Amino acid sequence: MKGEWRKIVGRMPSGYFPLETLPLLEELCRNICMCRVMTTWLDKVDPTTAVGPVAKEYGRISTLYLKHAGAVAFLSHKMRLSQSSTVFGNPKKYVAMRGTDPTSAGKPWSDA
């Protein structure tokens, strides 16, 4: 989750995420990580040949994946992180969206 946080925060200008948006950003990172875990499992199973418990588990995990992927899309859009909310809406915003140093201080897991 730290890696996702760093990737997202690192490309945004300093101060882009006010304090009240940090829980949303945390959930975005969590959902991205959950999607990655599920796709790792889903990629190992061929749904056309899966039978019994494997087929049932494939269906369950696929459904969960779609929910988490939808949450990623929703949160990304609401936080104005999606391409459509940065580039296409206003080209001037794109210039302002150049990132900051991803190793900068102020991460929630930092002791400082």
C-alpha cells in the first residue's frame, strides 16, 4: 500500500491532497492493492475449464474484483486523479499536475 501511496502522491503537486482527503486516498490505495491481489489469483485460473469449488471461487473473486475496480475508478475520479479530470477538462491543469518528489516527508506511516 505504501508503494501505491508514493506513486500517487509523488506525481501530484505539493499540497494537492488536503487533510480531509487522506482517508479517500488511503481507500484508493487499499482498493488498488486488493485488485492486484485478486488479479494474481484470477490470472492463474482458466474460467472455461474450472469446475467445482474452483469455478465457484472464481465467480466469487471476480465479483469482488469488479467491486474493488469500480471503487478505484470512482475514487480516482472524485479525487480528480483520472485522466479525464486532469487533461481533457482543462489543458492548463495538466501543466500544474507535474509531480513532486515521491520520497518527500509527510507520509502517514512516517514517524516524523
